Amino acid sequence: MKTDRKALLTAYRERKVAAGIFAVMGPEAGQCWVGLAPDLSTVWNRTAFQLRLGGHPCRTLQAAWSARCGEDFTFREVERLDTEETGSDLHRTLRARLAVWAERLAAEKI
């Protein structure tokens, strides 16, 4: 049992992490929020958890979520970045791409 757990932990640590930009779409027309994530595989769980508890830092997203009890919201990745290409410039690249997507989708940054 312990070897299974160790193997799972090792596999988790060695997985390839994909950074990028994500969008949360609300049920009402024009409701869109975009954010950046150093790990796209975990960002929706964290975001949804914060929203369910009423503690998301983006007040407009939190208000929209609370008004609809979280129904009909969708999450999607809009861009994945190759972390090997961006290297140490990852955060700067993420911020630049976030600005592009916020404008393209007419979305609020989160």
C-alpha cells in the first residue's frame, strides 16, 4: 500500500505542468472572466472551491456565482503555453497573454 502511494506521489511530482489562460463563462450574455494559471490542471478546482465558499477575490465573479448558485457556469482553457519555451519569463508571458484574451473576449481579468 505504501509503495502504491509513493509511486502515485512520484508520478504527480513528475507530471508535465501546463501553464496558460482560462476563461469562466457565466450564464448571462457577456459574462466572462479570464485568468492565468501556472498549472491549468488545478485552477478550476481551486476557483470553484473559492466560489462555493463565497471567498473568491473577484467580487463580480463571486456575485454572479452566488446569484445563480453556481448553475450554468462553464470553465475552459483558452490557451496553453509551453513552459520550456517561455522559461523564466513565464509570468511575464502569462500576464501579456491574459491582456490579449481579456480584450479578445471582452472579459474581466481575475
